[in-house]
Amino acid sequence: MRSFWSIGNITLSLIATALYFGIAYAADVDEWRTRSIYQVVTDRFAHASNSPLPDCHVTLGFYCGGTWRGIQDKLDYIQGMGFDAIWISPIVAQLPQQTGDGESYTAYWQQNLYQLNSDFGTENDLLDLVSDIHVRGMLVMLDIVVNHMAYSGAPDTIDYSILQPFNDEKYYHSYCPVDDVTNSTNTEQCWLGSLTVPLADLRTEDEVVQEMFASWIKDTVQRFSIDGLRIDTAINVQPDFFPGFVDAAGVFATGEALNGDNSIACVWEEAIGSILNYPIYFPLIRAFTDPGGSINDLVETIESTKQNCHDATAMGSFSENHDVDRFASYTSSLALAANVITFNFLSDGIPITYQGQEQHMSGVTSPYTNRAPLWGTGFDTSATLYQHIATLNKFRQHVIRTSHNYTLYNNFAIYQDYHTLG
């Protein structure tokens, strides 16, 4: 008996130590398949409960005051829907200027990978958030960028010395705008952004750049106990960059390959291990919102995705995010909104819900009203879609617990007509 309790005390001690230091779960792709993800845009989710309501100029693209502390204060709200993973915005230091293109509130305009974005809070705030998420049995997915660094000014005026650690022009491709999505060289080696805020495209094919990124991501994952990665603009980076990078990270990763052709997008799916399922997203939205939309097109894409992609069950299933128009901007129907969310939860892949979707928020991408602050809804836990998502999460978790290999099983249509899919 003494030996048993001794081992038990050691085990409890190790668990307590892990919780105190926020050690990340060993969450591989099999673990992530069992989870559902709530996407947070840090600046637009919640401000700390003891802080005044910040000003917010959504259409101008300025910071609105959301913080890591604000997320932590609203974890009950997220967990109340049954989510067991949270995707947060990039955490690194950003371009500080207010520009004609707005400010860096989405955190994709990075300038220093080894400093944190002080607009979101302190290092202790971030560590406390991650620790609290883990104590609740939830996982943390961190949004990151490996395609570019940002600068305020014309491309030919960039002071590369302020971009860390890639502080020399030798780390970047020569300027050319991304203007031909059919040309892989143009897509992967030219620059995103604008002439106001150019996004200097990194030479990710160079070994030294790969080594610097590998060192950074390994350090970041360990330092902040990250369980998974969402990789922004992955389709703008050559695919062979990713196997070594993901291996260095040591955690599950999914990439943004914004292309509706699964024979193209899934080149990055195979390289990374997962992508957000844009090939399904486009026919899904057409089928549920457009009178001319076709269920048949959706079914055909489901089938071709299984053929053209390595593993559809590891892809991110979504119907909204910060880069697309909200579903409610197409139709005000709560029934259709509930149906499209249901598809995301019960189809192949890892369900992802964008903040505000549960409140039936509307908004478009020009200007980015789809990124309006969630606090304007009052975090209503009685909202119809909030309750619907909670039910879907309960149902999905029950099926996962009681059905062998449910998360590995590929969907197929057993019935379809013009308006129905079963």
C-alpha cells in the first residue's frame, strides 16, 4: 500500500507541475480529430473584465482593445458551447504604425518574432491564459505566419534591419506583386499586401531561413506550451518548406490554402498534414445560401476531396472565418445557419467555429465588418445558435466515445436531391 500511494503522490506531483508550468499536451493529429475548435480574433473577442469598454473603428481597421486577459475572462463562455480547443491570433510583435491600410490588429503584420504584441497584453497574461485553457482540458492552437514580414512604406524604402530575425534584404525575394494565382512562382515568391503596407516575401526555399524558422517555432511551442498551429498564407509558401518546419514544431499543424480546387490545395495538405477545407467551403456556402446552389456540386466535392487529398478527416471544417463574408450576410435564416453549422460538425474533419457565428453575427470583407467585436452581442449564452452548437458538441463527443474509429471514417452521401443531403 505504501508503494502504491508513493507512486500516486509522484503522479499527482507531476500533474500539478505540468499544470503550473503550462506544459503542452502531446496532442497529435488523432487527438485533434476528436476536438472542436473555437476561433478567436484576439483584438475583437473580449477586453479584460476590469477595463473600460474601448473605442472601436471597425471599418478603419484599427485596434479595438481585445486582450489575452479578455479571452481568459470569457473561457466559460467558450467552454459553455462544448469547445475543447481554442485558436488564437498570432502573438508576435507587429508593425506599430497607423497606416492608410489600418493597424495590425489581426496580427499578420509581424516585425519581430521574438517579442510579443504588447497590445494584447504581457507575457504573464499569455502564460496565464494558456495555463487556464490547459487546466480546463482544452488545447491551444496558435496562428502563425511564415510567408512574410510587414513594413509601413513603399517596397523600395524598407529598412530591413528592424525586421527580426530576418534583418537583411538577403532573406527576401525581390519585390513583385502577387497578381497571378495560376502561376506558382508568382504566388510563392511575390509579395502580398499593398504599396502602403507591403508584406516582404521571405526566401523560405533557403536553408538558412528554414533553420531560423525551425529554431523559432521550436522555442515558441515550448515556451508558451502550444498544442497546435494554424499557418497563415501557407499556399504562398512552397510546399517542401513545411515537412521540416512542422517536424521542428513537434505539434499538429493546419494550413491556410485558400483555393477551391482540391487537386491544388491538397498539395499543401500533404506537405503540412492538414489544411482548412476551402474546397468544401465554397460549394457548401453556395448550396446553403444561393437559390442556384447545388447539393450535387457539394457531394461531388466531398467525393473528389477524398480522392485528391491525403486525409480529409484531418482537415478543418468551417463555414465562417475572418477572411470570408459571414453566413448571415447571405441570408438571415437561423434555420439555414443552424444547418450549415451542423454540416461542419458532422462532416469529415475537425469542426471550427468562428467567434460570433454562435450569435448569428453578420458582416462582409469589404470593409471588414465580419471582424466586429463580439462584446457587442453581450455574450448571450441563450442565443439559438449558441445552444445549437452546445448540442452538436455534446452529440459529437458522445459518438466519438461510443463509436470505434468515428473520427477516421470518411463521409459518403446515402441520399441527396436538389435541396437535401443525407
